[in-house]
Amino acid sequence: MQTPPAPHELTVIVVSYNTRTLTLAALRSLFDTTRATSMRVVLLDNASTDGSADAVAASFPQVEQIRSMENLGFARANNVVGALARTEFLLLLNPDTECHPGAVDNLLAFARANPGSGIWGGRTVFPDGSLNIASCWQRITPWSMFCMAVGLTAAFPRSNIFNSEALGAWKRDSVREVDIVSGCFFLIRRDLWERLGGFDLRYFMYGEEADLCLRARRLGFRPMITPAAQIMHLLGAASISQAHKRVSVAKARVTLIRTHWPAWQVPLGIGLMWLWGGLRFGASRAAALFGQESGQKRSAHWSEVWRRRHEWLQGY
């Protein structure tokens, strides 16, 4: 009599949109580097037109697929797969990532050793091995918003005072509690995911993991990061343009401010977002007057962002 297979511990959710080559590399690294974890891998393809779904089916028949006829966005796509999961843990993994040896195994072991956190993440690097700070963040505060608006964050990126959201001086080389774990490599207990109702569907892209982590913290959970779980993350591979990404991130920030700040602080936050966009639009226009090619490109970028300010100042 054959012994029945052990139940999976983990459901890995990958959401792809026109990232065929990257998605294949992400899945290859996931399977090559995961040895101790029993996992179910589910890919939701957001109506890609580059043959992503067929390529995954041919190269990785063990990956379950959901082929959407429309682009559901990151939040809704993860919610669709999360609702079907029955494992103890869910791992959200971006298609523009590659797992380093032991990343998933180590992250799951870290979660079991720190159950009170509820949400866990690792360390991210760029393809050349240099630190990618975007594995985690601290929440937006009036001070961090002021520093970003007036340029202190850009002037002192490695300062914990002037770049507090990014924990600028921290190299992500130690275990630490954080406010927000990035959705690129995001481990969560399924029962907590269900308790929170998954992602807030107002967020089409960007900000959804920040909102979910902040809601989890209200329940008493404390997300954590471990450097023992490392991945490569490219950042923004599915974005249409840099200006479009900037607008989407701004919309997410406004929504987070409206949702998670005390009501009396919200007008201040919205005003600082307006100041952030206005100062950069004005500075880029001034630089363009000197005829510099880089200045003209920046001017075109910020002109589009500023032209769409009524869109992002409303949030999602």
C-alpha cells in the first residue's frame, strides 16, 4: 500500500502580465532552489499577449494555471488564487524575481520560528547583487511625506531620519520588524489572509501590500524580514511607462493616506502630495529651458504626471 503524499505546506501565487521570459526564469529558480518545502504553485495570467501562459504550460506542467480573459490587476488576481488555496501558508512571488538558494525554505522556517508576525519577507537584490531596498518599508507619516515633497529624501537617501519610509541606513542584513513587506516576496498565513479578506480591491497595482500589512498590524501582528531568504527583484517589469508607474504609485499613496491617517491629518497629506508633484514639475520645466536632453526628458515625464494630478490626488 502506497503512503499518501504529504499535504502541501505552501501555495505559491505568481501573477503574470506580458512577462514571458521573466516568468519562466522566476519559475525555474523557484523549483531549482526549493528543496525542503512541499508547495503548490499557481500562476494567474492576466490576459498576456506574449504567449506567457503557453510557454509556462510547456516548460512547467506541474504549475497550475488560471488564464484570465482580462487584466484583473495584481490585487484581484492574488485574491482569486488565494480564495482557492487550502495550504497553511501563501507566498506571493513576482514574475520579475529569481530565488536564491534556500530562499523559500528559509523564509518558511523563519515564519514557523516567529508565528506572531503573521507576515514575513526576505532580502532583495538587483541582478548585479547590489541591495534592492524595496523588500520592505515603514508606513507613510506626515514627516516622511514632508521629506519626500521637499526633496530631503532624495538628498539624503541613506538617512533614517530623512528617508524613514525606506529605513535608509539599514542594509536589510539583520532580522527586523517592519511596517510593510513588499508584495514581490510576501509570505502570509492563510488564516490571516482570509481574516483580512485578502487585498483591498481599490488598489489595482501598488499599495495593496502596504494596506494589508497595516490592517494586520491593527490586529496585533508584526511583520518581519529575514536576510536568510534572499531573492533577485528587477522592479516594475510590467509597468507600461515610468510616468504611468509614477501616477499609479501616487494614487496608491493618496489612498493609503486617506485610509490609514487620522482624518484631521488627511488634508495635510494631500497638500504635501500636491507640493511633491508641483515642485518636480516646476524644477523639470526650468531644467528643460537650458536645452539639456536629460532635462527635456524629465520635463516630459513630470509634465504628464502633473497633467494627471487630479487623477492621482483622488486616489483609488
